[in-house]
Amino acid sequence: MFIIEKLATHTSKRQKTIEAVANIELLVQPHDVWTYQTLVEMLAQNSMHMLMVYEQEDKADNNKVIGYCLYQVIFEQAEILRIGTHPDYQRQGIASQIFTQLNEELMSNQVESLLLEVRSDNFAAIALYQQQAFAVIHTRRDYYQVPHQPAIDALIMQRVYV
């Protein structure tokens, strides 16, 4: 059983929680990692929010964060900026649980649609997003570029709530 809750504001655990997210970023986003400082700066904006995932028995120890979703809400539009699960906990339905909670929250706040961007070669993520009622609305050709490798398209996907 996992617990999903919003990142606490102004608590002593907040720093350790964000550090744990930065450590997961190193594992799941090695070519485009967001550092602790980047996350702190993003979360300083009023429009930014983060859902945290803990194992139930480890909730008190924020160093045991196992997943997260950083998203932004501006009026009736929301966008997922980052979503990740520690590799030891992947393929256990955590991302689906995050989406369940996120969707409930966004709908209760009258958000009309949710956007995200994904690499076109990230087939597992695309399948998950399609299961969550996302559809491709745009392709950014050759968006992801790594030296000595072919460029990869970025897919912009949207879920409409209305």
C-alpha cells in the first residue's frame, strides 16, 4: 500500500523530501536531471504543486520517497512537468495511482485539460498515458538531441476533462 499526498509546505521534512526527489531524478532522468536547486526554484512558484508517494510504513521517513509528480496549474489548464518512480518500485501501479489522485484534484478545481510531454521512444510511458485517456495533440520533431545519437521527437499529449 502506498500513500500519495501533496508536498508539505514550510515543514522541516520539506527539504529532505525534495532531496529524495532529486535523487530519484538522477536515476530516472540521467540525461535531463532536475537538481535539488531546480526543484526548489520551481516549487517557489505559486502555480507549482507536487504529489509525493511513500510506502505506508515509511511515511515518517521522507528519505524513503518512492515517487512524485510535479505539475503546474494555471487557471483551467494543468501540465505535468515531471513524473517519476524509483526504479525499485516501477511496474507496481504507482504512476496509475498518482494519476487517479491528480485527476480527482484537478477536476475538483475545474481544470479543463492536462498536458504533458514525452519522448516518442518512451513506449512504456506512452502506453500508460494512453490508458489514462491522453491523446497526442502535437509532435515536436527532433526535440531531444544527444551527441552522436539520432534526435528523438517529443510528443505533446493531452487529457481533456470537460
